[in-house]
Amino acid sequence: MNTDVAVSAGQVHAQMLIGGSRVDSTSRLEVRNPARTEEVVGTIVRGTPADVDNAVAAAKAAQPGWAAKTFVQRAEALSRALDKLGEDIDERAKIFVRENGKTFAEAKRELSDVAARARFTLELAPELDAANEMASPDGRTFVRRVPFGVVVSIGPWNAPVSLACMQIIPALLTGNSVVLKAPESCPLALIRTAEAIAAELPDGLLNVVTGLPGEIGDALTTHPDVSKIGFTGSIPSARKIIANAAQTIKSVTAELGGNDPAIVLEDADLSDESMQRMATIVFRMSGQVCMAIKRIYVAESIHDQFVEAFGKAVERIVVGDGLVPAVSMGPLHTRAGFERALEIIADAELHGGKVMRLGRINDPDSFEHGYFIQPTVVTDVAETSRLVLEEQFCPVIPIIRFKTVDAAVASANATIFGLGGSVWSRDIEKALAIAARIEAGTVFVNTHGTNSVNRKAPYGGLKQSGSGRRAGIEGLHEYTQSQTLTTYER
């Protein structure tokens, strides 16, 4: 199979991958650079429901032979595929920056970490191979894990490669085949990565379709031969997908948005190192991270000191095109996200917020030609503002005073979201006790976010931040069903 993506005059064209063959069309979608909105980075195929049918048929045909292998055999094959991901990282990272808006360091880190994180998953294969045997009244009972069949993977644009692979690798390891829908605004680096994995596997086991959600989304999520959907994205999209899946009782694992609180106690470390780490967590990928700090609650006695120390760290951020080495924060990914961010800032000001636009603009002349917003800190804002109530998904952070820990915990939990949270204090045991009161699937102490997640442990959201779990043995169970075998041996 030819896995090369055509590159011409700086533009990339990526085809679909169905049944081991690349599928093209003259009907295409443009992929633009959010740092230079006039620049077309490349194109993808504008897929159709017929393409979805073909991809699902290929996946269905390939799956039984793959499922017949043991978990360990599948892990060995996937490990060989992961070895290929170390190739051409710099080239893929540059494409990734241009289509997404990340910095080069962020893009390269995401691409480099995929294989390492996936290997934690592969290490669990022997545990899955071991059937659970128990006594039964008339013989023996065995409980084993079996695949669903065809799995659809739908991921977001903000971290498309890592989040797609967190669905693809567990699904494949557990004996399923996969149809991946690449996000239409940021598909190119992901397609290259998926092609590299698919090239080392049986044809049809991993398929890639591209197109608009409104044109192929229903075909994917209602298809009668699809038994499982893995989704990462927004709550409104999840509602649509879950409703579609209900028509044929498909299983859905969903990782959705977050409005993560950080509670900073009066004994927190406000050193430059600590504040720099927190600023990185808040503004990584221009704040477009589900499990990032979105609200900072600070003890009233240290509020002003915290704002000053945190602001100094934020001031070091350099905003601009992510391919420029000096830049540490790129643009927002879409025009819609950019306009929404401006609305949220304006609403915060209407609610009494003091808005501080910090950081340094790398190139003022190009700043107006991309979806750039300076890192923004807002103090004294009402908790009824959009900035506090909604997941802002942009580089704007509210800092809110609290008088008592009970009040801070109550405010932290006053949301429909429950993805992550954190407590910052020099007293670890005290912080752990408070962390246990936060209504979130993952809570940290003196750190926060996906870079601090223990990849051997499960994580996922409470409330409307999702259903099911990623990583750990629990994450693998999401892509299997239990089958019980019982004998009569009297």
C-alpha cells in the first residue's frame, strides 16, 4: 500500500483509506492555516455516505480474522506498527502546526508521545488473555472479553492524533476493526499517522474517511454494522451521536468538555517555578484543552499576591505563528472560536471583570491575519459571567476570590462539567482531602491536565463531561464485552 501523502507547492492532499486502498475524489475540502487564514495548507476528500458504507464493509470483512488472534498476538502486531511512528516526525509536526495552530513544540510532543502512551495499553494484553474461571453448580464458568466488531472513532481537532490513537489502539488491541473519521479542519497529520499504523496491519482493519459531519456523520453513527462508537468532542455533538447510536443500541464511550477548577489555598507555593507551571497548564494550546484549568479560585488572603505572581509568568508567553521558534502560544483554531472568545471577554467586562491582556505579540503585522488572542487574565468577575459558567476553550482565565474552603468547593462543583480539577497547597494531605470533594473524574494536587495524567490509571468525566473511561484496564474494557461460558459436567 502506498502511504505517501502528495505534497505540492506547500500544499498537502490526503485521500481516504478504505480496505487498504487510497480513495480519492474531485470533491474536496480545504484545510486552512489559522495563523495565516489566507493560506490553504491542503485538501481532503469530501466523503459521502457511500464511502462510509464501503469503509464499514471493509472493516467488517477484516475483523473476524483479527479477532481470532490472541490479545498478545495483536499487541505484537500493533507494537510493530507503533515503531513506524518515529519516522518523519518533524515533517508531520510542521504540517500539524500549519493546519492546527499549535506551536512546533506542542505538535512534535503530541506526535512523539503517541507511541509511548500506546505501549502502556499494549502491556495489558496478557491480563486480557487470562480468562476468569470460577466454580458453578454443575461444572465450570469462564468469563472472557470479546470485541464489539466494527468501531467508529470520531475525534476533535485540538489534539486529533493523540486522542484518535487513544481510541484506535485500544479498539484494535481488543479485536475490533476501526473506521476513523478525521476532523475536517485538522485532518492531515492524523491521516499520515493512521496510514503508518494501517500499513503494518491487515488491509481493512483501520480505515479513514473524511468529510463534513452533516454529510457523513449520520451514516457513521447509525450504520447497522457499527457496534461501538468512541467519541471525543463537545456535549452538543455527543447528544446527537448518542441519539443516533440509540437507534441500534450501540455502545458509546464519550470524552466531552470540561470547566476545570483549580483551588489555590493560602499556603500554596507561589514561587516562579510553580506559577510558570500553572501558566503553562492554563494556556497550553491557546487554552484549547478539555482538561486544562478553566477557573482559578484563590484564597482571599493571598489573592493579590497570586495575581501578581501568576501575571509575571503569563507575561513571558509569546504569541504568534507556531513555526517561529520564539513563539510559545499560537492562534485559536477556528474563526468561530475566535469570535466566541471575544464575546466571552466582552461579557466578562460587562460583569465587572478587570481584563488584563498579557504576553508579547511576536509579529504585530501578522497578528491581524490570524485568529490570535493574547493570554488574558480576568479578575473581580461575577460568577454569573459566561467566562465562569461556560467552557471558554480560549486563552482567557478568571481568577476568583474565596473566603472559605467550603465556599471554594461549592463554587468548583457548581457546574454541569466534571472532567478534572486541582488543589494547590504545600500540605499534600490536606489538599488530597479537599481534592476528594471535587466532583470530577480526575483531580490533581499541585499540577493539572493531560500531561500529568498517569497513563496506567483510568480517566474520564463525571456529570456531562462524558461516559466511560480511557486508559488502564478500564479503558480497554470499554472496547470489549464480557462473554460467559458455562459447562454442565455432572
